[in-house]
Amino acid sequence: MYGFINTCLKSLVVEKYGEETWEKLRLQAGVQDSFLTFEVYKDEITMQLVDKACKVLGVPADLVLREFGKYFFEFCKRSGYDHMLRTLGGNLYEFIENLDALHSYLSLSYQEMNAPSFRVEKNEDGSMHLHYYSDRRGLCHIVPGIIGAAALDFFNIEISMKIVNQTEEEERTGKKEHIVFLVTQNPVFPCKERNEISSSPQCLVDSEKQSESQLNKEDLEKAKNTVGDRGNSVCPVKKSHWKTLRGIIALGKGKLLRGFDPVYPKSLWIDTKTFCNGLPFHMVFDKELRVKQAGVSIQKIVPGVQTMGISLDQYFRIVHPEVPFTISSIQKFINSQFVFQTRREMMPESWKQRPMLELRGQMMWMESLQCMLYLCSPLLRTLHELEERQMHIADIAPHDVTRDLILLNQQRLAEMELSNQLERKKEELRILSKHLEEEKKKTEALLYAMLPQHVANQLKEGKRVEAGEFQECTILFSDVVTFTNICAQCEPIQIVLMLNSMYLRFDRLTTVHDVYKVETIGDAYMVVGGVPVPVPTHAERVANFALGMIIAAKGVQNPVSGNPIQIRVGIHTGPVLAGVVGEKMPRYCLFGDTVNIASRMESHGVPSKIHLSSSAYQCLKYKNFEITERGEIEVKGKGKMHTYFLIRNKTATENEIMGRPMKDLDSGHESVQSFQEGRTETIPSSHQPVTQTQPEKDQTPAIAMKYVDGPTDAQNSLQRRNQRKIADLTGLLLGKGIMQ
């Protein structure tokens, strides 16, 4: 099928169900996002889209196809075929009867189109039998959607269609699906007219009787016949004769129009030679398909036809409609356009290397002669096809519009090719724009991973970022115990894998507690709370983050001993100055003595312990944390300092601190963030020691811990998603660096 069909199907899903539904359907069907109008795609693509649409939308196939048929009609109108469709016929019968002719015309542009075929029969009760033939099975339910929409839009009638017969017929190209629909029509009156009819039915009857009595019976009969010819197939019942007659009288300026009776001469005023020259492409054959007469151009192209009495099916085969070459089949499809193609084996040697000639025309049964007249023209679309058959414009009769059609279609094909090229360029630009947007998002995510978002946005806009002073914040430093010894005994790749596994866990915790990761240098990890966005709970956030670090470190394996690694953590609270340093690789750095003291708390700490300064202790002592006193220690460069150890959070569970989904067992039990000497800890299964074959990241979504000054749930969810994307991208980039 052409891309026009698939584009219509996409437009239907997007318009009625949204872009997300189309994306889901497209991915399940395994097809591309867009289709070129004049590109030919496999039928399987359309069938797969229809099948997945039924499953995704939970709608039966017949309803999906019927809805698609209605939408396809509107889509064709919007695509510029509105005027062409309206001029197919003055009523529904004529409209359906000329659908094959429309497909024949469209085949000039869509040369590989394999369109279905239609045949319609009138019934005495005003209904119709619509015969539908198609190579494609299972798509017949599109027909009621298209025909119903056209009937309502063009002829203001509602129809009902039901299948009365369904068979498979052996045709020239194999089995064809043959569906017979019974079409019944119901007129749709405007509201005003319906009100008039319902409000005064007796008045209408009386007026009709009065008008009919004033008219001559013969004239009335002819008028009724005229009305029947014009409108029976459109509105066979419930039509006011008075309104119809009044319209006809007005049209004839007061005189009743009489029915048309053609006049025929007693004898044909044209000789045989003139007829065969004037209609160079025509043939007459009888019931046995014996040729009785042929135009001069057909005799020239197919010399064997000069021998009158030969069988027509010896030299031609029927291309459309795809029926057996018998007089009964031709009579059955008498209202269809017939396309004949010359048989290669019967052509002269000079023609055998050329494409075969196709003829397109109308069949007319001559009852008095018991013969069939085939009035036709060469089926040529372009000048190239004319040249391939070594024919000239002069070979076609001057009255034949095929001359104009070839020249006009040549220009149309050139315009279509240009349109196709523009469509391809548009699609390429769309894909490039999509890729560019994806790369832009990756770049922004990487930038936000390196700098605070508001700082990064200022730099993107070319603004200068001024340094800011923060009166109070909490800084954390951590490092790996005996990291120098581990480096001396391991391969570099093992060290990188170990650090990456640890940092991915720590990065996830920054999302849970909304603290800012300042930097990592070797095994040192630095975070800050209250910078760059000041929050009153900065110390609580960093303390909970530190508790999470101790738990997370137990899931990282020491490549030397095979046991979980141990880390030291130091925390200090105080004022800092923060700003962006550098241009080529700008970093958001913290300055001040608070940074130095926090670093000293880490370097003078104890393995698997969280070392607090006195200022950090003052911020946490009334915040539901269990803290023990360490006492005075000598701190390098600072002298004696009174310090403390953070033990656990008295109210929060491990799952809350680690940002994991809550479990029923969490509530009402003692917190497990305890690191007292001799206390036994149970390591969660998601943090068991892992082999260092590749970087590992906790796949569980990070659930932000709630704080009194935290954002709303909606803001929290958005921030969590953004930070998760940043962490994922950072891990991916680091992983790629490892593989290289």
C-alpha cells in the first residue's frame, strides 16, 4: 500500500487517542513513525498496525476498520480530493458506479496501486447490492465506513450496510475476496423540513391532491418518471411530489419540462471506412469472442486482428476488472472500465522487446446484433511510455482526450516527483531535529550533573554567575579506608569498577535526600546541604545521607579481600562562599574554613563511623538522631576539638533512608541505621557484595525522603525524575569510559 494509507491511519490514532497511543501502537507493530505519501510499503505494515490498534485500544477489528473508513473519507477530502469525489455522481448509485473510474484515474499518479473493484446493482425496493472484490482479505469493513460517510456528506442520506454473501472466487490472478453488501437508504431531512412535515401532514396531502388535479395526467407521469430517474437512488421514499414539481416548473419558467426522447435516424449516416478511421481504437465481437470489426490503429498495432473472425482472447487478456474472458463476465461488469493488454506471444517480432500496449475503454452490448462494442483508447500515462511502444501522438485520434492526458500527466508527474523530494527532505529534517533535541537533552543533563541547574542556565544564557555567601550549610566528606593499599594490590580497572559501583549508589542517595554533590577526587566524595538552595533542614539531610552511605558501602566489594569496603565520613556545619570557577571546565566550588574542618572530620574519623563536629552536633541534637560523644581530639591545624559520632535516626527506617519502597515490617520497629560496636547488621539483598565484572547500579526507583521544608509531591516527583536521568547518564558516560 502507498504511504498515504498509513499516514491516514496514523492521523486517525493521533487525532482521536493522542501521540502517546500512536507511539505505543507503532512500537508494538515495529514500524517507522512517519510515511511518505508516494512511497510503496508492504501490506503487512498496514495489517500489523490495524491488528495492534485492536489490541491497544481494546476494540474489535470490524469497528476499527469501519472507523478508519469514515476517517479515510474525511482525510481524502482534506488532502485535496474533495471536488473530485463530489463530481463522481449525482446520487449514491452513480457515485459507487464510478469508483473504479476514479481508481483508474488515480493509477496515473499511484502507478503501483492495487485498488479493489466495485460493482453495484439496483433492486426494485430502492436498495442496492454492492459487490466488493479485493486481493486483500479482512479489510471489507472499511467499505461501510467510506460509503456511509460519502452518502451522508454528499447526498444527505443515512445508509445501513450488511454483508449478505462472502465468497472467494478464482480470478485471473488467483483467489479474490468477493463480498456482497445490501445497502438500504434512509433520507435525512433538515430540521425545518421535518418540523413542517410533522406539524401539518394533512395540509401537505391536501396541497398535493390539489396540485395533481390541476396537472395533465400525461405530464404528471412524465414528471414523475423524470424525478424517479434523477432522485430514486438518492431518496426513494418520502419525497413530496408537489415540491419536486414546483421546482421543475420554476426551472422551466412556468412550463412543465417534458421527458427527453432521443431521435434516431432510419439508417446510419456514416460509412464503414470513416467509422474505422474516426474511431481508430474500437472493436466489435460476438458472444463467441470472434472479432467482427476493428479500428485502423488497433489493426496497425495488432496485425492479427485484421483477420476478421479470430478469437479476441487469443490476442488480448483482461487486466481490469480481473474476470474470466467470457461474454457473461463482461456483461456482469458492463458498467466498469475494461483494460485489455496485448499478449506478447501473439505480437510481431518488432514488438516483443517493447512493453505491451494496454487499452482502456467502455463495453456496450448491442442487442439487435448480439455483439459487444468496445470503445477504447491507449492507456498511456507519460511520454516515456509512448516512446517505449514506439508510438506517436498522431497515432491517437484528435478527438481522444488521451492526447491531453499524456501531456498533462507528464507535468503532474514532474510536480509529484518534486513534492516527493520535498517530503523526503522534510522527513530527513524532522529526524535530524529529533536527534538534535535528544542530544540537547543529553548535553543539558550532563551540564546539570556538573553544575547546579540555575547556575547552568545562567551560563547558557551568557550571564555572569556571581559568587554567593551562605551563612550556614552542612558539608560532608568521605573516603575509602586503606584505599592506598587497595590501589597498590589491584589492577587499575578493578579500582575504577569499585569506585564506579560505590559512586552510583551514593549518587542515588543525593536524589533521595536532595543534597548537592560537589565533586569526587579519587576515593573522596563531597556533598553539601543548603547550597546552592538554602534549606533549614540541611544538617538533617546530610546526616541521613551519611547513614545511607554506610549502608550502601556494604554492597561494594573490596577487590583485595572480597569483603565489603569500609568508609570514613566527616560532617561539619558552618558558613561558606560558593561560586563558579573556570571557563573551559567550570566547576561550582565551595570556599571557606568550613570546608577544611569538614575534611578534617573525615580524615580524623573512624572506619564505618560518621564523625560530627560540635557545630554539626548542635544542629542535630534535637532532631531525633542518636549521637554519642567522642570527646576531645587533636585536629591537625585546628588544635583540640570536641567531636561526636552519629549512630542512627530514631524515627526513619532503612528503606526511607535508602529511598526504597516502604514495607509493612518497617513501621513500628527499631531503626536499623545503627553502627555501634558489636551490633549485627543484616545487609539487604539488593546490596549484597557483587563481582566487579561491570559497574552496578541500583535499579530501584529512588523515592525522595520527606522533610518539613521539602517540595510538594508533584514537584518532588518531577525533580526525582530529572535527577534520576542525570545519574543514569553520568553512570552511562563513566561506563563507556571504562570500556574504552
